[in-house]
Amino acid sequence: MDVVSLYDTPWRGLPDAPLLEALDHEGWTLVSRDVNTIPEFVKARLAAGLTHGGVIYADSKRLRQSDVRGLIRRLVAFVEKHGHED
């Protein structure tokens, strides 16, 4: 599992729709705290017959935004549990 900050990619600052398209093209999954706008763009892609690389929503209430290690530990646990699923 590779974890890359969006800030370390050429996609930094992209609006949600083109970002989802770029991540889908690369086969990458987005980890986001944005439960307000990202779901709408995901629904729109699916309604248009498009795919996406996947989205995992990080719970801001349970995990501080500054706790990157905690987020990565939870991602590893998630992948170990669900990595075989499509």
C-alpha cells in the first residue's frame, strides 16, 4: 500500500471532479474528510456510467486532522480487512 499526500502530486489544487477522474485513471483511492461535496461528485460519475478509484472517508470526529500516523494505521487495518474486496 502506498500512501501519498495530494499536496505532493501534480493534482494539488484540482477541483473535485477532475481530481476524481485523475485518481480513477491512476487506479488510486482517495482518502478524504470531505463528506459534503465528494459524495456528490462520486454519484455524478457513477450516474454518467463512469468509475472511480474508490473513496474512503476519514472520520474527523474520531481522528484529529493532525494525526497522520493514526490515519495510516487505520488505513492499514482497513486494507487488511477489506483489501480482497472489489
